[in-house]
Amino acid sequence: MKLKKELNLVDLFCIATGAMISSGLFVLPSLAYIKSGASVVISYFLAGILALIGVFNQMELVTAMPKSGGIYFYVMRSLGPALGTINGLLVWFSLSLKSAFALVGMAAFLESIVNLNIHLVAVILCIFFIILNIVGIKQASSFQKILVSVLLFLLLIYILKGIGKVEVRNFEPLFPYGVSRVFSVAGFIFISYGGVLKIASISEEVKNPVRNLPLAMILSLVVVSILYTSVVFVTVGICGASLKNTLMPISRGAYLSAGKIGEILLSIGAILAFVSTANSGIISASRYPLALSRDRLLPSFFEKIHKRFATPYISIIFTGVFIISILFLEFNLLIETASVVLILTYIFSCLCVIILRESRLGNYQPTFSVPFYPWIQIAGIILFSSLILIMGKEAIFLSLVLVIGSFLFYWFYGRIRSRKEYALLHLVERITSKELTTRILEDEFREIIRERDEITKDRFDKIIEKSIILDIEEELDWEKFFSFVAEKLSFRLNLEKKYLYQLLLEREKESSTVLSSYLAIPHIVIEGENTFDILLARCKRGISFPQGLKVFAVFVLVGTKDERNFHLYALSAIAQIVSNPHFEKRWMQAKDKEALRDVILLGKRKRL
């Protein structure tokens, strides 16, 4: 059973935005201020700019492969099942941990307003989110929209109310610890922007993913970057050095600008922020066991979809129970470890783009391509590796323990059960000229594109799927080529070779079938009825036609008189496909006959 495509642009924006605005805004500014002083405002803005690198890579990957599991799916198809398992389990652990931290943070803010048991409140909320996510992702995202709308309204009021009370002296000196501290603190708060990547894990459930996913990522990152910078600017301008003495900086700023009512309202805003982060965390984290199970790297029951609600209910329950189990732990070090894991996600996204592009897989067809390739990816790997190094030895050590544990799980469980082809093998094959791969990955990518673009097969597709394909190395003249074509089609159509050859010659002499310096479409009418076929041919060195014309792609159309209407439709379909500006490049770079077939099957055109 398939997951429902129910999420639109607004749903995605609210999930990503709600995932980002939590401790990164309502707690972290105080800790960052201690490290860098007033320049923390610049650090927040800089971290948002740096996050664009990871987001750009994710935008390319998610438009090529909008599948549940997000970065796990990309790593699995790029670097193989071992690294895929490690990445999938670690990101699931990290997102679950972040959700647990958000629930505890929410309960702590709630305790400042009313006297409640914070752990009990966190457990009850987690159970509520489990039920909400099982009932449907649309319901969970609708709840998220309400939370984020109220939260954004409260923060906007805070900015407008507080901007008039900002004191310039609170920004003096701007760089008390030197300019270099701005960059180290940007690394410290960088994880505040990690939530934008969560929507990649639910991409399979998105309407029009090629438009909505990248647009939601950019919109949420831009809005949150502006919001972070503005709120932190107002808070520093109002509070000044007193930020060092509180772990509720925004509530403190609201109290100084609007009194007790302002403090209560922004504390409520903080609670909503933590709740939205926890909810979005469960939404995204639960898709990782689902994706791992589909690839047989986890037990098959994790991929079960609820018959009524069309949600991965086992995966959701498992994730929720895990979150509840860690609510009672002391996990400050675990949070730092989770941050290391999420930064690793950015590194993996850079590597995936490089591997997939250099493998030259014909069916890797993102609708968004990262500019300035490969420099952005190389810069990203260096930058994110540097951020990990400043996270602390304990967090790095615990991350290594988790990596080793995940690898051992793969070695003793997944390695035995899962056999997946991946892009790195195609890259090695291209470099060494050794046969290491089959068509498995290309076929999978083809089906992903069909699902992504909502392609429904028509008669033209079905004919192309069974058509004869010629891939010719040497240069030919048109008569020899037609002789070759007539021989192949004669067996297929049960007609005399000489008869077909004569028809092809007469058609060419009547008027040239060469349409451009690249393409020819000979089409002939044969005797009989209810017959139509297409032959595809590529000649790498060209086929010489009369009047000095040379072509490299030939589509031969053969049909009976009663197929005239479909004949016209097939011509129209081919015209639309070859008009794509990338057609010639894809046609010439196609690895084999099946790759040539995919160029036609996945070509952009209108279908009946």
C-alpha cells in the first residue's frame, strides 16, 4: 500500500519552519551571547547563509528522488547499503533525540507558568503526537500550521514592540572577543537551521514535489533566517549583558519591553515552538525505519502502512516509544552528538551530489541543479567537517560509537538480506571500464521519475518499451542503414525485407526525412491493419543522408493505414521529446540500448 500524497507548499513550510524555531531561538541566544557578545546577531545571520549550502544539495537530491527517508535514501543509492544503514539509523536517532529535547524544553517553559510535572507533560504530549501522526500526516501538518501561525504572530509582535526600545549602547563593543569568534559561534548555533532538512524525509507524501519541496526549503530558510536575526537583534538591544544571566532570553526581552504579560506571551510562544519541533520531529523521524525496512535493512513490519489512514503506523509507534524512553535520561551530551550527526547529514548530501553526477546515470534527473558544481560541494565538505571538529571530543567519540554500532547492525543483519546497486559502483565502473553493475538502479530511478512526474503510460510508452533499438558504432550511409532496419523489422512484422527496404527508399526519395542536423524520422505505411511499430537507432559516428546531411538519432515509424491518427500522435510525441534542450546530450551519453529507451520513455511530453 502506498503513502498518500497530501502535503502542499504551506504544509511543508510550516513543518520545516516549526522544526527550526525552538531551542535555537528561545534558549541558545543566551549561551551564544556568553561566547561572542553582541556579535551573536551576525553569527545567526552567517549561520543562515552557510545553511544554504546544505539546502542547495538537498534541493537537487530531493527533486531527483522524492522518496521517504530523505538523506538515507540518497546515501543508500549513492554510497551503498553500509553507509546507508549507518546514516539512516543515526539520523533517526538524532531526530528522535531532538524531539525528546524539544518536549523537555517545552515542559520546562510550561513549568515557569504553572506548576506541573514536566516529564509527565512531555510523555502525554508525545503520546498525543503518536496518535495524531497515525491518524494522518495531513492532520499532523494541520496541527503544525496552527502552531506555526500563532508562533510567527507572537514573534512578529515581539519584534515590532521591542524595536523601539533597542539601545545602541548594548551593541558596544560589537566584537568583544574578536571577529574570529563570530565564525566559531556561527558553528555553535548552526544546528538551529537543521530542521529545514526534515521535510526531505516525507517527500514521498508531497503533491507536486518538484515544485513544492525546493520552494518550501528556500522559503522556510529565508523566513527563519530573517526571523532569527531580527529577534536576536531586538533581544540583544533590549537586554544587553543581562542575557548572560538567563536561559529564557526572548522571555526576558519581552518582560523588559512589555512587562509581565509580554513575558507570559513569549513563554507561550516558546512552548508552541517546542511543541511544533517535537511534532515535526516525529513526522520526519518515523519515515526512516520505513525506508530502511523497504530496503530490507530493518524487519519488514516497519514498512506496514495502515489500511485506513495510509500512514506507517508501526514506524510511528516505534519512534514515539523510543522518544518516551529517552525523556528520563540526562542527555546534554546526547544532544551534542545529535548535532554532530545532523552536520554529517550535510556532508553526506555534498558527497551524494558528487557521486551521482560523476556516475553519469542517465535516469538521475533532478529538476533543480546546484550551481557552481563542484565547488559548493567541496566547500561544504570542508566547512561542515570543521564544524564537527569544534563540537568537542566527547560528542565526537559518542558519535563514533553510534557509527560502529550501526555498522555492526548492518553487518550481522542488513548485509545478509539486502542487495542494492548504488551509484558509486557505476562511478568505479566508468573509471575502470569493468562490468560491475546491471540496470537495477537505472530502472529504480526511472520508476521514481514516473511517480514524481505522475506519468501514466499510454500506447506510445508501451510500444517504446518493446521496440527494437539499434546502437551503431560505425559511420553508415542511408541506404545501408535502411537495409539494416528492413532486416530487423521484417522478422518483427512478418514482412519481406525487400518490401520494407523499398518503402523506406521511396519515402526518402519523395522528400527527405531528415528534420535537423541531428535527427531523422523515416515513416512508412505498410499493408494490413492494426499494426504500428517504432524502431529507435543511434549512430555514434553519424548516418550520411542525401545532400550531405548527417544524423545521429533516427526514429523509424511503421504503420498501417488505419493507424494514421496514432501515427500523427507518435510524431507529435517524438517532436516534444526531441525539443528538450538536453535531449541530444542524454541521447549521446546513454550507456546502452536500455538507456536509450529510457531517454524516450522519460522525455517530457503531453500524454493522452
